[in-house]
Amino acid sequence: MKASRFNVPLVSIGILFLSLMIFSAHQPGVCLAAEVKLDCDIQSSSCRKQINGRTVDLEILPKPVKAMKDLTFQVKISGDSFSEAPFIDLGMPGMKMGPNRVILKKNGVTTYVGQGVIVRCPSGKTIWQAVVTLPDVGSVVFTFDVIY
Amino acid sequence: MLSTNSIYILFFTTGVTIGFGHCIGMCGPVVISLSLNLKGGPSVWPHLIYNCGRTLTYGLLGGIVGGMASFTRFAESIDGLQKGVMVVAGVIITLMGLTMTGWIHTSVIFRAAPPVGTFITRTFKQLLQKKKHPLMYLPLGLLLGLLPCGPVYTALLAAARSGMEADTTLGGVLSGAGLMTCFGLGTIPALFLVSRLTDLRWLRHREKVYKIGAVLMIAVGVYFIWKGLRF
């Protein structure tokens, strides 16, 4: 690339912009995507959502729900049973954390249980999502706060 | 159920995705700092060696969690170490920035620094001097591979699960190490791209840009120290 007197300001602006992007990625509570609302107080009790006429209850134990700890995920689903077990994908809204799936196994007529870990994000962001997928039905998303 | 080869490919592609979607934002400051620190010197080999160091650390961590077949037990045991690594990374970047601005001479730093061993002091001096041997970036990569990172934790979680499924402890070690090495290799393209974008040898009057970059490096370094102390 041919050197030009305009390149210094341009590159400086580029470095400043890149730095701002990087710093914003590190700030807790700041998310470049649309603001995410908590809809599940998992620290107090289980959470409930509806999908296609079915009720889905999500429970995470033990309390308080902490990151980097072995957790038990329990899902109760009303209605007919499934040909395949549902599963949970854990992630953070607005930030790629890699695939983290909780495999659920049937434990009773309407209950599925699995083990998983919610990892810690060094950015300090504590809002996590559990996407519960019911085969042939769809997915419900629970958004909650986790303790680091 | 995925075949063994498919899982390794999956980890590699996950690394590529995470590299471009996460690593650039979170580890970009480190890579940019290392680039600016080279100040117009050859940058391909130092960055490749840095990334090799980082990947070796990931492989080592993967082998450990695979052998232990538990992510949470391992994570508890290295919590303090990772905090320290983040603080040390911040100190290194801050000092790099200070020497690049010319505000502090390297001799002042080493007179004031506590005695930490000949090898560490010699490595540090090499990093802060104008002429740097590319191999100096290997210990840096090995160390900074220990920085706390959400996606790395997620990958380690999967590596631990592979260890649970292995027939023997050695099998767990090998599968964990292999998976994490594939993940680390996948993250290299994104960070290497950042290093190429901040290679300013072609730029006239780049000294001004280095000064601006050095000030930003100090800010990033201080931020890392603060984050590490709060982690």
C-alpha cells in the first residue's frame, strides 16, 4: 500500500475505533445487541413458560445458581411424551460462548433431568439464557441472572 | 452420535467461529499490543509462535480436564492462577506501552522490579527491547493461554465430557488434549488477521501512530490489571 499523508489520521481513527469496540465488549451490562430482559428468577424458584399449549417448567439446582459449579437441570413438560428427549442449550445473549448443551434424560412421566455447567464470562456479564428445545414442538427461552 | 474425526473437526470449526465472533473483541487488545510492540519489525513469525504457545496451553489444559474427567474441579484449582495471569498480562502490556512512549526507560523498570529469577527477567528484557527474537513470543503465548475466557471454559467442559466417556485415564488425557488443540488451532486465523491489520511497516510517519497505540496499550494494560484484581 502506498504511503500517504492521510494514512496517519485514518489509521489512528481506525485504532481508536477498534479500541472502543474492544472496550465495549469488556464492559458489564453493555451489549451491542438489543437490550435483553430477565424473565426468570431462577435464584428463587423454578420458571414456567408456554409453548403450543404445553407448559414447560425449568428448575436449576442447587440454589443459589452459580457459575462454574455442577448444576442439575430439571425440565417438566405437560402433555404427551416425546419420541426424543428435549435438550437445553446454554448461552449468553449477545455474546458467543461456544456450544454448551445439557443432555436431558427422562426421570418420571413428565420430567427430564440433566447435568451441566454455566461457565463464567470474564467480562462480568451475568445474564444467561437456557433454550429448552422440545423435539417436533419448538423452543422456549428462559433468561436469568447467574451468580459468579 | 458424532464420529471421533467429526468431533475434532467440530472443535476446530467452533474455534474458528469463536475466534471471529469473540476472540477479536476480548483478546484483540493483547494481539494489537504485541503487534505495536514489534515496531515495524518482522511480525509473522512472532505472532505464529505466540499463537502456537497459546494453543499448546489449551492442549495441556484439555489433557488435564480430560484426564480428571471433571471441569469444575479443575476450574476451582486454577481460579487464583488465572487471576494472577490476568494481572501479569496487564503489567506486561502496561510496561510495553510505557517503554514504547519513551516515558520510562527499560533500565528504570528493571532497577525497580523485584527479583523474579534470571530466566523471567531475561525474557521480559527481550520483550521490551527494540530487537526481539521471535521465540520470545512463545513463553508469552504459553502464559496468556491461561487467561480466563468463557469460550475456552465451554470447550474445556466438552473436553472433560470426552474424558468421562473414555475407557481409560490416558484415553481421556489424549482426547481432551486433542480436542482443545483443535479448538486452539481454530482460533488462530482470527487473531492472526488482527496482527496483520496492525502491522504498520508500510505506513509513513508511523511513529505518531505508535505513540497513540502505546498510550492505548497502557490503558488496556491498566484495565487488565483492574479486571484481574476484581475477577
